[in-house]
Amino acid sequence: MKKISIIPLSAILGAALLSSSILPTTAHAYSIWPNSVDGQTMPSLAPMLEKSTPAVVSIAVKGTHDVKQSVPNIFRFFGNPNQNQNQNQQRPFRGLGSGVIIDAKEGYIVTNNHVIERADEILVTLSDGRQVKANKIGSDADSDIALLQIDADNLTEIKIADSDKLRVGDFAIAIGSPFGLGQTVTSGIVSALGRSGLNIEDYEDFIQTDAAINSGNSGGALVNLRGELIGINTAILGPNGGNIGIGFAIPSNMMNNLAKQIIEFGEVHRGVLGVAGRSVNSELVKAMELETNQGGFIEQVTPDSAADEAGIKPGDVIVKVNGKSIKTFNELRGKIGSIGAGKDVKLTIVRNGDEKRFTVKLKQSQASNVAAATIHRMFEGAELENNTSNSGVIVKEIEEDSAAELVGLQSGDLITAINRTRIKNVAELRSYLKDKKGVFALNIVRDNYSQYLMIR
């Protein structure tokens, strides 16, 4: 019996990969249908795809990673007898994936974190053949989302659909670059919603589809018949990396929430409820005499947490988030985990057979598995965050001997302006510094005194 495993879709280049010189840059996989039958025009996805495929890009990465190399005992005697038997060695690697342009003006591209997480160089190939180097803006390993930025003209962005309105049976089209073949299109349906517990990522709320997706499709688009983005293709269930019609995509709403946080803060400010629990099952229904067969059963509520302040209690069953039904505790965790700290969430719970509604203001998670890109060399080694009143950027921490320390920044500084331009948040600071060189005059507040810091 062949082993079935969950497989991320980024492809690692190896000797078996065919030379790109013999492959077309674009290869749309259309089913072969006649244009008309008995004079009646046949439907085609081509008009929609001609508008949406320019928003999907191919991503090639280069980098190095540590490989443990075992040294045989016989050779240890010829060197240092105390040397470590397992030595780390740097090995170069190349990888392939896909991405989706979500903002043409700013050049923002969303992809999977596992596509670019160890990359030293990221090269984006647009649908018209142009190749552009990309910068990493930020990423979130727990949800497997990363945001890139390129500087290019005449980009096409994709329209983002409301993935909460998806239904099982809706048509779905996958666009990406499997196996480095170039842009490829396949079609299918939405097979299931709210898939979780697959242990692919820490926060899971997947769309399942039977549209054919394969290695190299990671970060590519799953779209509806309007050409709107409904998901980011992420993984497949299949033997030996082959497609068997079970693929998983991160919902567009989840991606959009996370991307907006990365743009605004440079990282994900994940919101938390402050509860622990499990999924409702038949045994729990019988033991607790519950009035619902699905949802997230709350076992514990953390004191002073968002849930505690809202009045949620152990024994409650959360059945809806913002009006959308949930089936499992993992699905609840996935939805909440993509909503930013400080946001209001409407929860529907079942308590003692009665349905109640609560509005909860999420608090920020203390745990973090995010990676923010340095927005400018002067800030290397500095951890930045938005001031709560949206009136500047706080320098939270400074690494010793870092570039940020050498230019004179200190922990606790509040950056309110740069070159006489007011700065409200990290996003505005990044936008101002884009492609700018020369002397910068940072207006900072330090120990309640305003001053200028001149940086060359």
C-alpha cells in the first residue's frame, strides 16, 4: 500500500527537472471542446482567464540551508578527537513556486511562506515574460503566508472574493506553475470547506478542491468563475507528490487579513480569544447533554482574556464566527488566528440549549512566529511597532552593535516624521523610504522631548 502524505506544493529543483529552454513560458491546460455544437456556442473559461492569469506569477528562489554531515569515527582520530561527530554544512538550494499580485500600484505579491522562507534571492517571472527581483515584506510561518514586493510597471492585480460566501460545489480554477512548466490552468470544484487538523500549518481553515494542483503550485491562485481570488493553493494529499484530486488552499479572507497586517505593521499582530477546548463530537454531546452536534467546546477561559471580558464561560459551544458556521475547534482557531489584535469579532454560542451572541475585542497573542523584513538599512536590528494612537512608530528594541544603534536610534524612541513628512505607522514609513536615498532627518520623541536625528 502506497503511503499517503500531505505535501507542500513548492518544487525543489533537481537534476530531473527538464531544461526551461525546451518548455513554453505559458501553457494553459484547457479541455478540448468544440466551439459550437449544432450552431450553439459552447461555454469557455478563456475570456475570464485572459483577465485573471496576468495577476499570477512564477517564483524562483535561491538560498542555502544547513545540512548535518556525520563524520565517521575513523576520520575523527586524524583531526581533533573532541570535534563534533555531526557537523553542519551549508548547501545551496533552488526552489520554485507561484504567487498572486494583490496590489498592482504597490507591487505586492502574496505567496506561501514555505516557498521563500530560506531564500536569499527571490526572482519573479510575470506572465508577459518579464523577470523582476522581489523583496520580502514579511511572512507568517504559522499560517504559511508571505508578502513580497516588486518594482515594475503595467502590473495586473487580481480581485479578491469573499471566501466566506463559498459553497461546496462551486466551480474552482487553479492557476500556477507546476514543476516549472510555466503558467498552467486546471479546473474543478470546491470539494469541502473549513478543513483543519491536517497538521500542515498551525492555523488551518482550508478550502479543499479537486482542481489539479501539483508541486510548484504553492502560492498560486484558486479563482471562481468570475476570475476572483478565493484561495492561495498550498498543499495536496497524495502519494509521492502526485495529484489525486485532493488539494488545499488558504481562503482569500484569511490571506487578506494577514496581508493587511503585514503591510500595516511589517508583521502579523495575531488576535487571540484566550480559550482552550476541543471539537464537539458524539461522546461530548452525550456526556454534556449538548444541544448542538458541531462547534468548538470551551473547556477553559483564561482570566482577563478577550473571551473572559466578553462573558464567555467554560461549557459554552462556539458555533459561529461573524455569522459563519464552524464545525470544529481547529476551524475556530484558524478563523480567529487570521483576525488582527484589537478587532471586534461577533461570536454565536450555545449555552444550556440557548443561542447567545457576543462581541469580543481580540487581544494580541504573545507567541510569535512571524518574520518582518527590514524596511531600510538604517533600521537593521531595530524592532518597530505602531504607536497605539496611530501617531508614529515606536522603536521597541535595538540589537547591540546593529546598524540602527550605530545611527543613534534607541529603544523607546517614537518616530513621528521623516524629512518633515508626518509618519503615522510602519506602512507610511516603508512607503516614504521606498527608493529614496541621501540624508534623512528623523523627528523623534525621546524622554518626552522632541528632537531631530540626522542620518546619512
